[in-house]
Amino acid sequence: MESRYKTYQTIENIGIAEGNEITLRGWVYKHRSKGSIVFIDLRDGTGICQCIASKNDLSEEKFELAKSLTQESSLTINGIVKKEDRAPGGYELQVTDLKIIQIAKDYPITKKEHGPDFLTEHRHLWLRSSKQHAIMRIRASVVKAIRDFFDGNGFKLMDSPLLTPNACEGTSTLFETQYFDIGKAYLSQSGQLYAEASAMALGRVYTFGPTFRAELSKTRKHLTEFWMVEPEMAFFDLNDDMDLAEDLVEYIVQYVLNTNERELRTLERDTTKLENIKRPFYRMSYSEAVEWLNRNNVPLIKKLPDGKEIEVPFPWGEDFGAVQEEAIMEQFDKPLIIHRYPTDVKAFYMKRDPENPKVVLAMDMLGPEKAGELIGGSQREDNHDLLLERIIQENLPVEDFQWYLDLRKYGSVPHSGFGLGVERTVKWITGASHIREVIPFPRMIHRIVP
């Protein structure tokens, strides 16, 4: 769509103005002088353009202004667009005029190496760096791909509340608050339960927004506030659920490859690995995965009462940790779905397998390249009495889940869904080293600023 805002050109579209004089507005990314020429790398949020300010083309006053620029100073530049293959983006600007908006002084993030604590403390400025800029643009593409995928496949967006009176999976990892005179409320750890109600009304829905987990985890894959998309589908069984998850992940990755070539190049991402992310993905049952771990001598680290740790063969019934997941994924070049987990390690709302009640019809999708769990989902329990039994077994307050039980009393049908973590997906696609780099302002155990 052609923009109505034509007072200036954006750098990402500069090529269409080749040979013409245009106006750019932005900030100085890099700046250097060489005799009668000043080189200004200007960024405007869409890209970086090399601008050449020559003493021969400018008044003495304007040339001195060009020389006075500092990193992150803001300005307006007029110039003629010229093709230059060696320049960022393939074009440069021959400056004819410039106007300084503000001279930045002592910008804290310089070319020298800075530690992660310093950069996170200055996250509001770190976002301006080329790699962070590339990651954020890819994140925007991932979000757009998710919305396009669901909107284009008959799903309706149905927002779930962020304040809830109960928990999806117990209250041990929830942020708690007082809700007026009513009592305790919690920041949502998932929109799933409400999405199930929405699916019974609209058939296929998705909820998309922030979720909160008060887990005491300090790994490269954990945040206390993160974004998740959760589709929920009436009349879907576990196989349908897994098929949809594969379709979604393939669509996201291929969309980013087609849309963000420049950003992936900035990040020096090996795109051949992403090009391979096409269906079908790999699948194995939980029991098959346990057998593989034991055949390949991947143990469980068990802590004894005296604090000592020992290695034991991985027992059936334990949930997988990062060590087991990464070991399993070393053999795969694209995602793996592990399905049919032990009932005791999964949430109360997951449907038990009619052929084997020791397992539930659950699935997790693990990503390659140590991406970890990208998706977790299941077929939901659609039998009222069996669901009530699980709620009681988990010592959850039945009265808080009465509305949820109603879904099994009035037109219950088989249904399934899953949740995909946006940040883990972006971390995998971009190859970022830590999850704090893939959300604009990360919230972690010991950080809530800026």
C-alpha cells in the first residue's frame, strides 16, 4: 500500500528514488571524517544508509555541522540517491543539505565490548544496535506470520483475560495480587482454559498475548513475562493438533526466510538450517524417547538426601529436562514432536489415552540447535466426570473450575490445542544466545527495569 506520508523517504525503500533528491530523517549510527569528506551512516528504524557529505557540495557552515555529529545524534539529511553496491542496502546518499535536530553527548554504548548486565541495564538504548534491531524486526515478522496463519485458516482471535481467579496448572508458579474485596487473583500463566470456552462458541480460535510464570529459573530460555499464542480447536484430536503445530512452525520459518533476508544476514544466521524446516517433522512417543535415552546412556541426575548427586538410568515416568531434550535432538535437523507423556507429569486437563490410562494425549515440540521446547499441547479431557476426578486429585478448588466443568455438561466434544512461545521461537530462528535479547524489555527473576 502506498503511504500517504510522503514528506520523507524511508531507507528500506530508498532504491525506488535512485537518481532523485530525497529527505531522510534519523540518527547517526556511525560517523567518520576523511579530509574533505564526512561519512555518515544514518539509521531510521527501517535500515542504514551511508551518506556522503562533501566539502564541495556543502557550504562551509553545513560541512562543519556534518563534522560535529556524534553517535546517535538526530538529524534531517537531503541528498541524491546513488547506486553503490558496497554500501549497506546497495545505495548511498550524496548529501546536499542537512539539519541537526539534537547532538547526542557521551552515548554510553560504544564500539568497545560491554557485558550482558551493562547492556541489559541500558536495554532502552541497546535496542538501537544493528543485531538487536535485526532481531526485533524478525520478531515482528514472527508475530505477523502467526496472525496471518491463523486468520487465513478460519480461526478467530478471542482474547483471554490476564487476571484470573484460578490457575491452569496449580498456583506455585503464579504471580498473586489482591483483587479488591473479592480475594486473590493471579496473573495468567495461560489463556487456554478461556480459549476452550471460546472454541465451544466459535469452533476454531486463538488467544495471543503476554503470560506470566513465577518460576525460579535462570536459564537462557526463561522469562517471567513472555508472549504466547494458543489455538484451541473443537473436534480436533491429538493427531490433528500435531499436524496443525507442524503447519504453523513451517509457515513461520518460511515466512521469515522470505521476509527477513537482510536481518538474517546481519545476524550471520546459517539459513540453510532454517530452509530445511519443512513438514513432515519427526515424531516419537515418550516411551520411545525413554528407550532411546537408556540405549544411548543419557542418565537422570538424582540428588540424594545428603546432597550428593548420582547418575541413574532414566526411569519411565520422569519428565524430561534440558539435558535429555538436547541429547535427543542431536540426531534431528528439524523439530521433533514427543507425544503421550505420563499422566502424573502433565496437567489435569489433558485427556488420558483410552488405550493406556497411564499416559495422556499430550505432545511437546522440541526445536533443533538446542532450541528447547517450542510448543506444548494436548487433546483436552472432554468427559465431565473424568475431569472432575482429576481436579480433585490435584487438590484444586472445584468451585473455581465450575464454569470450566460446564463446558463438559453442555455439548461437550473432543477438542485440542497448544501454546507456542514467541520468544523461544524467535531465539531459535535468530540464533540469539539468550532469551533476553528477543523481547524488547525482558523481565527476569532479578530484573524488572528498564
